[in-house]
Amino acid sequence: MNDILLILKAIGVMGLYFVLFFLAGCLYSEKVHQNRLMNVLLTGFFTYFSAFHLMALPMKLLHVKLHILSISWMAAAAVMALFVLTVRRRVWIRVLAETFSRTRKEETGSTKGWTAFLLAFGIFITLLLGINYNHVSDYDAGYYIGLPMSSVYSDTIELMDPYSGQMLDEPNPYYRLNTFTIHSAVVWQITKLSPITEEKFTMTMTLCVLFILCLYKTGGQLFPGERKKAVLFTWFSLLALMFSYSLSGVSHYFAYRAYEGKAITAYLLMTAVFCSFLSVYREKEAGFGWRCLFLCGLCGICFCNTAVLVVPVLTGALLVPLVLYRRSGKILLSLILVLLPSVFWILASFL
């Protein structure tokens, strides 16, 4: 009975995540998300962790107690939710209405049923990885699970060594600018869902769903107006990652370490950057593309130090040729703006 309640709580927290992502995505104008649920969830995810990082990092560096961060974050999330549900109610109602209306119109003829197949396949992969992670995924568990548990135990923000139990004068300098593990500790204090369950089950499944959405949107950009091809692109991409194992490659991180910060950088952030580039290139959803690129640079350091280099390098590699091809000063200015967060975090890492 306790196991069933734990599973229900883990799924409930996952549902809470998506509600918060949805509400955070509704903070933006229609020009950014175009009343598309997928756009709202993706921008909402990056906005959620950008906001958490900007709140948690100063508290971490100032040695603020963990429970103060938890209370502050819960209050901020509540205020944001109340604001969107009331002041921005027309936005989220319109997003849901137009998404379901668009889905009914598109589910006709040769495309009928492809969404259901994609959903079923996505659920299968998500559950497979959710089970897999509880058996064979202990890479870096001392950091991603041990650190938030020791933070909860000591009511500090990463000031207790998870291996020795000794109190530290400062957080580990290598992870000084990362805050993803702190989020797990905050969730534990608010919901009483332990980090090992939150990381290996709830967060893993949440990230898998987001990754599938991101792949599907990328397929939609590569094959505009052809849902069947977009679904097949998603399927084959997932199968390639599941069955083309390479140690420390994207397939390895997705299949075995999806909840780790370096893995999120490898499979989710990089896919999101490419998807955002396609949105900018096709111009129809340029607002979504530029906003996502900016948010990827802003929240990347939350997950992993590598993101401060990988995100701007990939962004530049994709967009500099576009600037030269179109000879557009507007695109060049936008590129400079979306690279500013990454430049800031690179400079901050030397302080």
C-alpha cells in the first residue's frame, strides 16, 4: 500500500511540474507561443528553471538555510500561478482551446491516429526508462541524489559532504554555479518526495516527455505540414538513442542518466537549440525560437557547467551562417542578445 501511495505521489509531482511549466509558458505573449501547447510547455520548462536558478544561486553563495529557499520558491510559484490563472486567464484558456481545436482539425485523413501512436510510443519509452533507472542507473548518484539528501538532513544548501557527512565551509567549487540538485532538495521539503524518487522517477519521466515533445516539434519544423513524417522522425530518433549505445555519448546519457545535469545538456538543451534555430530559420515561429535560445543560455548553467560553452557554441554555429546568408542586421542583433546569458555565466565562472 505504501508503494502505491509513493507511486501516486511521484506521478502527482510530475503533474505539478507540467502545470507549473504550462503556467510559466503562459507568461509570454501570443507572439512567442502562438497558442500552441507544445511551445508553452517548452518555454515554460526553461523559464521555470531559469527563475529557480536566479533565486537559488544567490542563496547558495550566501549560505542561506535550505528551508528559507523552499518557502521562498513555493511562495514565488504560488504568486506566479495565481497571476496567470487570474490576470492572464484569457491566455491559458485560449492556448488550451486552440490546441484542442487545431488537433481535431489536423486529425483527419492520412494523419488520423498518428498522434495516438506517438503518445503510446512516448509513454512506453518513458515508463521503460522510469523502470530502467531504478535498477541500473547509479552513475554519479552520490552527487545527484546524495547531495540533495545531505542538504535536507543539514538544512543547508550543499554545505554537507554526502560521502563523509562533514560540514563544509563553502559548497564544492566545481559545482558552485549549479543549482539543479538544490531543486530536488526543495521539492523534498515541500512535497516530502525523497530525492531518490524525485530524480530517478519523477524528474526522469518529466524530462523524457519534454524530450519527446522537443523531438516531435523538431520533426514538425523539418517536415512542415506533414504530421506522419514528424511522428516517424520522433520514433526513429528515440530508437536510435535507445539502440545505438555509446559510452558518454547522447544515447548513453538518455538511456541511463536522463536525470543528470550533463545528460540534460546533451540530449534536451542541444535538441532545443536546434529546434529553436529551425523556428528562426523558417521565420513563422521566430519569436518562440529566439526566446528559447535566450532561456537555454540563461538556465543551462543550472544543470551543468558544460552548458555555458556548448549552448553558445552550437547557437553560434547554427546562426552565424544564417546571418551571413541573409545579411540581416536584425538577426545579428538578436544573436548577440541570446548569447549574453552564456557570456555572463562564463565570466562568472572565473570569479
